[in-house]
Amino acid sequence: MSIIMAFCVVLVVLAIGDVISAKTKAFIPSVFVSAILFLIGFWTFLPQDLIDISSLGMPFALLAMYLLITHMGTMMSVSELISQWKTITIAFMGLVGMCAGTMTIGTLLFGWDTVVAGTPPLTGGIVAAIMMSDAFAAKGMQDLAVLAIVMYVMQGFAGYPLTALCLKKEGKRLLSLYRSGEMVAAKPKSFNVDIPKKSKYNIFPPLPEKYRTTYMYLAKLGLVAWAAVSFAAATNEVISRYVVCLIFGVIASEIGFLERKPLNESNSFGWLMTSLMAYVFAQLAKATPAMLVEIFVPLLGIIVIGVAGMALFSTIIGKRLGYSKEMAFSVALTALYGFPPNYILTDEASKALAETPEEKEFLMDQMLPKMLVGGFTTVTIASVIIAGVFIKFL
């Protein structure tokens, strides 16, 4: 198979996943569709090294991971995180509950290594899934490497129906208060979760417009990622190199050296994410039918235990912070799918409940900011940190 043919096959499969996800309004995740197609292909006529032939595998995928995680750091604003502290606290506590459940009950039922492989991908991030898969593959534990990838693929099926149910209950509660006059249609102060471009910690002046080129954006991002990886190596990775990349991205953007979302500014985000997604599915080439049958029970068990722990912790802390149990659980559940499903689920619930455009706007104003911040907190930030910690448990 030629390089261009392999490339086309990979991208067509990914595109089919996107189309089906869009047609079903994200009820069927694109990653699930793509994973099924790749599995069938690997078991039948596709070469096992398809991703490598297409040039989307290693070492390009590793470079993409360094740059993407550093890029994620630039999306974090200290001031914005402080203003959304209640939502962020609930989201983090939901993940604490998830980890507490899997590391106690899950360990008793399925063993330590299985829980370590499955828990970080359950927190939602593709980077977390790759980190754990690579770590176990390096130790020759291929079944657990596949478990990490399949966990990432399947987690949305737990999150979608539970979130839809919780948001509808929360929406009914809010509408009751709105219709009785106890609540008025006023947008929350922190509705906009886009990170501001300026920081009070800036020490570097803004880059002149004429120098804002693709090369410049990528060069500066690469320098920060290189510094982060070098720092991690110099400290014997006391903190995972991926977590250090995230931290260095935060610092570099806060002081003004890096622009916010540099990969978007350089129009490079989609290309690097394509490589990362392709590398995720490359791991499925090693997944035999017998292996998938073997990991099915721990896969299902970890999801059930993790989500139960998430529900318990998020609702308890949510009640103390003035959130309903349904809203608190919905915020925590964003870890299982992130954006854009968190937006779509909120929009669908609001449409289903509202009788007027004003009521729909009211529901969106009340629920959407919390859902967006929850997804940003869990998938973008916490999943990388949790995976970095769990790698140390191997």
C-alpha cells in the first residue's frame, strides 16, 4: 500500500466517524464509529502498519503530543479559573471520586494494573489514553494497552444518557423557578469561557502583526515544549514530561511569550490532532477478538465504579456550593466526552423543555457556562495531570 493510499484510508475512516456523529447529534461518538471501522479493517484486509505507512504514526505523533499539550496550557487563564472556582471544584472532586472508586473497589475486583490502565482514559482526554497505552505497551502488557484505548472510545456511552437525564431534570427545576418569578433571565457574569488574550503577568510585548506567521507561532511553541521536556529529563521525570509541558504552556502564555491557542493561530491544530487520533487507532491493530472479550468485564466494571464514585463526590460538594445534585453531576460527567457534546447535550435539553425562545435562552444561560467550564477543566487539564500521576504507579 502506498503512502497516499494509506493516508486516504485513514482520513476517510475518520471522516465517516464525523459524519455519523453529526447525523446522530453526537449520540453515537465519532471515535466509536472510527474504532469499529478500524477494528474490522485490521481483522480483514487493512495492513497492521497502516498508520505508520500513512506517516501519521510515530515519531510524528509524539511531536504532536508535546505541542498539543503545551498548546492546552495556553488555554488556561489564572483569572478565569479563579472566577469559575465553584464549577472547577465540582469537576475536580468528581474526578477524585472516580479515582477513589476505581482504586479501591476496582482494584479489589480487577487488579492494580488494570485500574491504573483504565482510570486516566476514563477522565476523558485522548492524551491521557495515549500516555497509558504507550506506558503499558512498553512493558509488554498489550492487553492493558488496548484497554486504555478502548476505554477512551467507550466512555461517552455512559456519559451521554446520564447527562441528558440530569440536564432535563435540572432544566425542569429551573423553568419552574423562572415561571414562578423566583428567577429572572440574567446571564451569569462568567458566561464567556474564552480565555482572555492579555494577562497581568505579561513581561513580553505583543508580537508585531507582520511577524505573526505560522513559522513564528510553531517555533515559539516548539521552544517551550523543548524546554519542558528538557526540564522533565533533568529532574528524572519526578513530574511527567506531559504535565510539565502543560505547566510550561500556562507560564509561557501568562508572561506573554506564547500567544493564546498558538496552534489555532497557525492553523496547525487540526493537522496535529489528526496524527494523534490516527495513532490512537493504530493501537487497535494489536487487539484480537479474544483480547476484547477478555477486557470487556474490567472495561464495564471500571466505568460503572468510576461513574458511581464521580456521582457521589460531585453531588456532595455541589450541594455545599449551592448546585443541585443534577447540575453538579452533569458538570462532572463532562469528563466523559468534553466539547462539543457538552454543548450539544445542553442545547438539546433546553430545546426539549422550553416552550418559548426566551425560556430556551434562560436555560442555556444557566446551564451552558457550567458545562463548558466543566469540560475544559476535566478533559483539557485534569486528564493530563491524572495520567502523569498514574504513570508513576507502574
